[in-house]
Amino acid sequence: MNHIIHITGNIVIYTSLAGIVLLFLECIWYAFPRKVKNTCPSKRIALITGASGGLGRQYAFLADRKLKDIDEIWLVGRRISRLNETAGLLTHPAKCLQMDLTETAEISGLKAVFAEGNISVRCLINCAGFGTVGSSSDISIYTQAKMINLNCIAPAALANVCIPFMHPGSLLVNICSTAGFQPLQYLNTYASSKTFLLRYTRALRRELLPKQIRVSAVCPYWIKDTGFIAAATAGGESGIKDFPLSSNVKSVSRFSFFWMKIGLPVITPGIICSLHRMFSKLIPDTVLVYIWDVIRHI
Ligand SMILES: NC(=O)c1ccc[n+]([C@@H]2O[C@H](COP(=O)([O-])OP(=O)(O)OC[C@H]3O[C@@H](n4cnc5c(N)ncnc54)[C@H](OP(=O)(O)O)[C@@H]3O)[C@@H](O)[C@H]2O)c1
């Protein structure tokens, strides 16, 4: 038995060290993007979904202040008045795209817009998303399908449309959640959709590594000052009692924006989500679901 524990311990330690070295090398690779010869000057944009409120709006402000290589910021959401409001607070010229991202056809239409405008996508932040708490049998199949469409299919479709217009040094960021680290009863479809997005983002990162496109997944814990929690609990009895130790949108956006520029693969902006990430790797799912049972009653 001691022998098995010893071997397992060694595997964990040495593969973790290998992971740190690989991560370091990847960040160096991203830090020196190749120059691409482009005879036709293109318009460089940052495209941010969910920019009508919450986290997406903060990312729009940060992109405006901190991204030096963009000419325009494109803001996506359904509430055009809120998008215009965000646009009015930016120093860069902004374009507001009123889109329902659960309609994949609307997303694929962007390809022609990019080609016509000779667009170079320097930054894509997929932030639009929603969740619903409650039992899987109570949440309508319509709502669950919409959640999967917005949280999974839309980011994949947007990546598909944007990648051909991205170049070395471009950023592609998917806003996932700490919920994606484990199965979560009474937040099931949302947590499962974020698990998909997290896995998808990690594999996409490896695919795009040769192109020097930095791909990151951001996995925050509850954020109290966005519309998310109110919308998620609007259905009444939720099965989750409270949202203790919630973070705030400014600290989450600032911390994650810094690390996505460095090119970290998974960003956990806060202590709770960082601990959750670590423990979800160490503890089996069978045990984690019972721990969640205790936490959701606190
Ligand atoms: N807040 C949290 O506790 C928390 C924790 C972890 C992860 N997250 C993730 O963070 C991201 C941002 O959430 P948030 O906290 O900022 O929530 P929020 O304030 O509710 O913002 C959600 C954004 O998504 C957009 N959106 C919703 N449905 C859409 C649709 N069908 N088409 C296009 N846009 C749509 C909304 O814009 P319109 O209504 O104008 O369309 C809004 O701008 C989400 O992906 C969420 O899963 C949030």
C-alpha cells in the first residue's frame, strides 16, 4: 500500500512540476507574437458579449483603457439602450450589436461583416451567460435549452467565426464559472454548461497555440453586484440558501483581465474559486456532491 501511495504521490508531484514548466514556456511564447505581413490595413476590434451589464460591461471598460492595439470596441447584447450607455462611456469608437446569441444564424452572419470591413479581431470576450437555480425537473426544457445555447453553443460559434480573423497576439476569453469544476445538483444545467465551456476552452487553447492566440477560461465564484444572481433565483424556491462570501465585479474583472493578457489558461479570480479548483482535482465527485449538499444549506 505504501508503495502505491509513494508512486501516486510522485506522479502528482512530477506532473504538476511539468505543468508549471509548460505553462511558463507557453506564456513566453505568447509574449513575443510574430509580426504578420498585411498589405491591406485592417480595422482592429475587441468584441465583447454581455456588454450591456455586469461583468461584460466592466471588461468593455478595461479593454478601452488597457488594450493598446485596438481601433474599435464592438459590444454585443439584446438590450440596445444599455449597450449604447456602455458605448457612451468608452474613449474608443464603439459599435453596438443588438443580438440574441441563442440564435446561431445571427452569429454566423458576423463572418460576412468581418470580411467586408477587413476586420482583425484582437480580442474576443464571451461573457454573455445565464444560469437558473432549482431542481432539474422544475426548470423548463425551454430554459435549459436556452442556457446550453447561450453558455455553450454561442461561445463555440463566436470562436468559429472570429478565429479566421485573429492573428498572433489576439485574445480569446470564455467566461466560465467555478460551477464548472464539479457536478452541482440544483444548479445542474448551468454547472454542466460551464464544464463544457471550460473543457472546450482548454482544448481550443492547445489548437490555437501554434497561432499564438491566447486562450483563457475565467472561472469566478458568485459575484454579488451583477444581474446574474437575481435572474438565477427569480423562479422562487431554488435549493440554494445563500451566496456567502460573494465577490464583486470590479475585483473579478481587474484580476482576470491582467492574467488573460499574460495568457493563463484557467483564471480563478478569488480565494474561494482557487480553493474550489484545487479541491475539485483532489476529491472524487461522489464526495464533492455531498459537500455541496452541506454548503448549499448554509
Ligand atoms: N454573477 C455571478 O455570480 C457569476 C459567477 C460565475 C460566472 N458568471 C458568468 O459571468 C458571465 C456574466 O454574468 P454577469 O454576472 O455579468 O450577469 P448579468 O449581469 O446577468 O449579465 C449577463 C449578460 O449576458 C447577456 N445576455 C443574456 N442573454 C443573452 C442572449 N440571449 N443574447 C445575448 N446576450 C445575452 C445580457 O445582456 P442582455 O440582457 O442585454 O442580452 C448581459 O449583458 C456569465 O457568463 C456568467 O455565467 C457569473
